[in-house]
Amino acid sequence: MSVAKVIEVMGEGSSIENAVDHAVSGAGESVRNIQNVWVQDIKAVVENGKVAKYRVNTKITFVVGG
């Protein structure tokens, strides 16, 4: 039986996809066996009247047992 764990990770990037990629790659530096990511929340940072960057709040699932 496998055991899965869910962690909450924030990511930031120039696009929503880029922000999600940063969240997953950041989590991948300290955990292995990442199975999926759920984007829980999306925010955009506006500077000078334009979207400058995106921030995502994600829940990342990974397997810890075999």
C-alpha cells in the first residue's frame, strides 16, 4: 500500500503555467514522487496598470510509502 502526502506550495511566474511550473519544480527540490498538482488559487500582480506576474497557490501530492 502506498501513502500519499499533500503539501501547499506557492509559485510565481510570468504566466499561470510558468507559476505552476515554478511551484512544482520548487517542491521537487525537497520531495520526490510528485504525482499531481491542484491549482487552488490564482492571483495577478498589477504594476503600472498591467499584469506584471502571476501567483498560484497549489496543493501538490506525492507518494511517501511503497
